[in-house]
Amino acid sequence: MAQQTKVVVHGAAGRVGQEVVKAVSAEVDLKVVGAVDLKATSDTLMLPDGTTVPFGPDFEAIIGQVKPEVVVDFTIASATMPAVRVAVEKRVNMVIGSTGFSPGDIDEMKRLCRGGKVGVFVAPNFALGAILMMHCAKIVGKYFDHVEITELHHDGKIDAPSGTALSTAQAMLRARGKNFDPPAARDTVTPQPSRGLETEGINIHSVRLPGLMAHQEVLFGGPGQTLSIRHDTINRECYMPGVILAVREITKRQGFIYGLDQLLGL
């Protein structure tokens, strides 16, 4: 059997992290060799096949112990950034699904990658359907002057708007080459906070409720018509094909890569 790519999962006790452990373990060319989580209560984590790997809250210690080639990170931005600094220093590639990064965080990751012989891949969404939704929105955005985005997530999601919503807005603006026309209501002098966050003519509305997972609708409007593009995440398994693709690709590349569309050629 060909040599397996060694993977550490950062955030392994989280809901997505648990799915990552199962998905990576199911691939013959990949191998989970360690796991990190601040909530770790044991020094080992049992894998689906019954074997165990080192597990603990100290990212740098686990990396030093098992020496992986790739870290898959599904935590939060404040935990991811220290991990990126350690990983780049030790020349370990990273696949990152955390969101909530500031422009300064992104700039730092790009800067770190310039000096190291590693790849850092960041995606606001790993679901293929979500990436295709964004791709379709870029096409439609060239022909409609008015659009709004509604994104709905579970009540445990910290950042708002979501990274996917912001990325959708930015992608549409780049493809269009100009701003969308803001709603007429924005011409009034009365503040309207219920209209959502405006990003260059696009209003983004965020909903946080128990019972939801991850959903987004891009709604275009024109004279006498509307066009809706929507994606719904049914369960967290939908992220795993994108995660596996990224793990395999990041070992072949160097530098900073943003967005699953870059790996899909969209």
C-alpha cells in the first residue's frame, strides 16, 4: 500500500471535528495520527477501527509528538491563528474550516506562507452544493442589479454574517465589476437596522436559531420577477468530500489558498 498522509484533527471533539476524524479514517491514503481539542479529557482518542491516537489540548505538543503532514482545523479563529503560526514554523500544511477571521488574520496567514514551504488552505464552506450556489450567484449577479442574502445558522454560531455570505457577496461583486443598486429604502435618512448589514449594495440578513444547521438564500429582484438560489445543509457529512479533497491537494501546493472553488477550477 502506498504511504499514507498523516493527519492531525484540531477541534476533534467538536461536531464537525468528529466527522472529520471518521471521514479521514475511512480513506486508504490518509491516516489520523493525532487529535487536539481544548475539551480533551483523555490522552488518547479512539478511532473508528478501535485503535487510538495521541489526544490533548496542547496543539504544539501533539504536532511535535506525531509529526503530521496536514492539520485539519475546525475550531474558532482565536484558536486557529496560534495553530497556524506553529504549523507553518514546523512546516505542516493546514486545511482550515474555521470562520470569523479578520482581514488582518488573512493577511497574516498569507505573510506566514510566503516564508514557509507549506500550504495553508482556508474555506468558508466545504459543501459542494454551497460552492455551486456561489458560482451560480456570480453568473446571475451580472444580469440583476438588486440582490439580498439571507443566511440561517444554528444558535451556536458566533460570527455574523457568516463567512459564506460575505464570500458570496464579494464573489458577486468581483464578477460583476461594479456595485449592486441599493434598495430605495436606503435613500431615507431614518436608520433601518432591521434591513441587515449592507455590503456595497447587498443587504445580508443573519438568523441564529436552534433547529437550524447552515442555510443560505441569494434572492435577486428585477422588474416583474425574482430569482432565488438556495442551499441547505442537511447534516455535516456534506462537508467531508470537500475536506478530503483539500487534504489531498494541500500536500501538492505551497502558499495561501482561499476557497474550495480554487480546487474545483470554478
